[in-house]
Amino acid sequence: MINEIRYQFASASVANRFLNELKHWSKADVQAKLFKASNSVSVSYEYELGKFDYTCSDLDDLASQHEGTEI
């Protein structure tokens, strides 16, 4: 199943830092791109049904480090 989460940041430069960090992220295989505005990022990833998925929590933690919020 595919999960998609969107995050908003204070500025485009912070959103790009988050985006670049996800390109080299070792915790999970995610696809990320700018979403609608230059300060928003959309992240999608595939997970297996029936197993607990830590990816969403890890993404929230990473976004929080960049002062981002889920939208």
C-alpha cells in the first residue's frame, strides 16, 4: 500500500533542505517532491499491510527537526 504525507515549512530553502535530506535518507525508500508551493513537500512510500510502519513517525521527526508541520 502507498502512503503519502505532505509537509509545510517556513520557507522554500528549508523545504529544499528537507527534500535533499530525503534523497539520501537511509531509513526508508521514499519519493519526495515539492508540492504546490515552494515551501511544501510531498512524500510517498510503499509499506506492507499487516506490519507496523515506523516510516511515518520517522518522517514526522525529520520534518520537526526542520520545523515543518504535516498538512
